[in-house]
Amino acid sequence: MSPAPDPFDIARFDPADPDPWLALYLDHSLPIDDGAKRALLLGNRSFSRRWLFPVVRPFIFAAFVLIKLLRAISPRAPNLNVTLHRLIHWGLKTFASPQANALIMRHFHIGTEILAFIRANAGPVAAETIALRPVRLKDLEDNVFLQHDLNIYNFIIRLNAELRAQDRDLAPVEHPDFSMISDSFELEAFPTGRLNIIDVQTAVEAYTPLYALLLPRADFVRAANSLQLDEVIAVYIAQILGTSYHLAFIKNGHPLVQLSTLQAGYRLMMHGLDCECLHGWLRVLKQRQAMGLPVDPRVPTAIGRVSPAVLPA
């Protein structure tokens, strides 16, 4: 059997009927990993995202409202964190597409490396977090989702407490340390059974009310609000790099003005995109540094011209 044609092959371009997903795939306005972009766009053009997602979304929303009412009555119980992580593992293994699983697994590695970059370039601070490096879907059962949320809050609290104690702020670093930024991640081969068709956005939306049901209300609200911390983290990186260019593609909103938890599913998707872009930008700058170019692509080179960004392949 011959392999399926590549939907992003430029040879398939028809000016009379341009494919919107091909346009987004070829666009390089965001410094996102090529494999991650392909996985996201394959999900966007899938049957699951185009047909199943609109059908199940009203039911997901209704369930979410009922769960919020339940949590208003019983904010602490049930507390079934272990059950939640086992259900997430089972659902992803059984129903999620390989592309969806790849994007979800990448996210924890990316989050770990972004925080490590800030810590390494923040001067003498001890804002340690638990590194999350899942390789197999089974690894997600080890409290990975909840720990991901705890990491970001604990990091921000510890970092800023130490900066305040030292009466200083983050500042530009002449030669930033990019050693912790990886070009790729070693992940297991994901299931490809007949049921493994659910795209990442449908999976995320479906699991959001389950997250609200099986965790105490405070844990869920903290997790939902953490999705707006992308801008905070991006500002820290801007202070270290001495450039705010990357803030142009951070779109999840500042947490001082909180959004409704009913929007958590969509904002989780935006959070994933923001993190992919931030990590991709750090990879770009790491490549530039290795080539002896200015870390900021807008800085004139020795011949008096602005050097272009080296975008990841």
C-alpha cells in the first residue's frame, strides 16, 4: 500500500483553491517547531476536530456548568487526583491520535526547559522545581499534570521572593545560557489503533470538566488561572534577553485580570501554543549564539545590516 500523500506538499498547491492549512504550515511568523506545527495542523484538519468537536462541545459545556455548581456546594470533595491521572493516561492511550499525544507530552518538557532557562540566567537564586520529562504515556500517571501547575506557581513565588530579598530584578545577560534548551525530545511511539483519532483540542476540552470534577475546587481554579501566566514568564525572558520581540506572539492574557474558568479548555490550547513559540524562539537564539551572531536578530551585524532570524527547520 502506497503511503498517503503529504497534505502539506507544496506540489498540491492550487491557486484557484488554496488550502488554508498549507498556508499556515508554510507560514514562519511563529518560531514553532516544524513537527509540532504539523501535528497541530493535522489535528485541525482531522474529522475529529471538524465534526466531532462541534458536536460534543455543548455537552462538555453543560457538564462543566453542573460540575461548577457541585463544587460550589462541595469545594473540597471529591479529591481523586490519582484517579484523574489514571483516567487521563487511559483516555490518551485509547482515543487520542499520535499527533495529540506528541503535543501533550512535548508540553511538559518545554515547560521544564523554559523555567530552567530563567533560573540559569537569573543570577544567584534557588528557585528549584521538579523536572517533568515524561517519555511514555504511562509516565503521566505520576502526578504530572498537577505538578506542572505547582511548578509554575512555586517557581514564581521562590524566584521573586529571592529577588526581593536581594533588592534586585532580572536584568539583561550578555551571554545567556541556552544549554538546557533541547532541539528535540525522545518520546515513545504512540498508539495507532482504530480508536486513536481524537485531536488535541477535543481531548483537552473533554478532560477539562473531568479535571474540575476530580480535583478540589482550589486546585482546579489555580490550574485554570496558571494558563494566564504565559505573559509573566515571557516578561521574565524579555528582561533576561534585553528584547521584547517575543511578546508579540504571547496571547493568553495577563493573570491580574482573570478570565472565567469556563474558558479553560480554549486557554489551555493557547497556553500550549504560547509555550511552543517561546521555546521555539529560545531555540532560534541558541542557534544564533552558536553561529556567533547577536542573540537579538534586530542588532546590526559587523557589516551594518540587520541579520535575519535563523528559524528552526
